[in-house]
Amino acid sequence: MSAEEAPRWMADEMLGRLARYLRFFGHDVAYARGLADGEIARIAERDGRELLTRDRALARSFSRSILIESPFIGDQLRQVRAARPRAGFRPTFDRCPECNEPLQPWSRGSRVSELDLPRAEVPPPDGPVFVCRRCPRRYWDGSHTRMIRARVETWLSAEAPE
Ligand SMILES: [Zn+2]
């Protein structure tokens, strides 16, 4: 993340989409699925994470929290950016959006390819491909990343609603 601060977040269960988008920016985001409030706060404290939550009571119970006000992803991203303007908010696509794992370069014919899940999508014949060592999905620049970049640009340039 170079000169920018690399934030460490924990997102509550209501914020799965926000967690994915922050991971597109390279942020380290743990996603609390199926955990009780007390457990979420305990893990965030233990791992030095700042909590992103839609739950007012949970936000009140943990000092390093941002209470996310809106159910809409654009509003949510603008709120997080307003709270931590020095964190990066451009897609870098260097982290798996599904499991938060930093991506590694993937070379064709490498052993990892044997682990690949069957999928309809085939990587382009040229251009870099990245792999997540945990899931192990593959990622490359294409129509999907263009769509995400365009969405993020629209959302982050829009005026925040009242
Ligand atoms: Zn993954």
C-alpha cells in the first residue's frame, strides 16, 4: 500500500459487500459471519482491527468502531473514506475478495493449476493471472475488473446524500 495506511478492518455480517469492495482496494478485512456480538468485539480487539458495523449497540460496545449508517454500498464506501481518508480507495485487486488472502502471481502449468476449481472462465492467453492460495480462485484483468473500477469511480465521485 506504499505511503498509504493499510487499514485492518473487521466487518460485521451485514457488510459482506462492503468487505469485498474494501478487499478490492487491498484492505485487510476480516468478515464476521455467524459470530455473536461479544465474539466479534473480542476478535477485533485481539487482532487489532477496527470494526465496521451496522449495529448501533455493537458500535457503542467497542471503542474502535465505525457505525455504518447506510444500507447502500456507495454511501458505505464514502463513509469509510471520510473516516479514514489516508487509506487507499482505488482498486488494486491484490487480495482475494472471497477470503481476504493476498494474491500471488500464477504461471501457466504451475502446480497450483491442478488445484483450480472447474470454471467456465478461462484466463486470457496473455496478461498476468493471479491466484489465491486459499480458495484457490484465479483472477485477471478483464470485463469484471473494468466494471468494478467504473462502479467505484461513480460511487466515490458522487455527492454523499443527506
Ligand atoms: Zn480466495
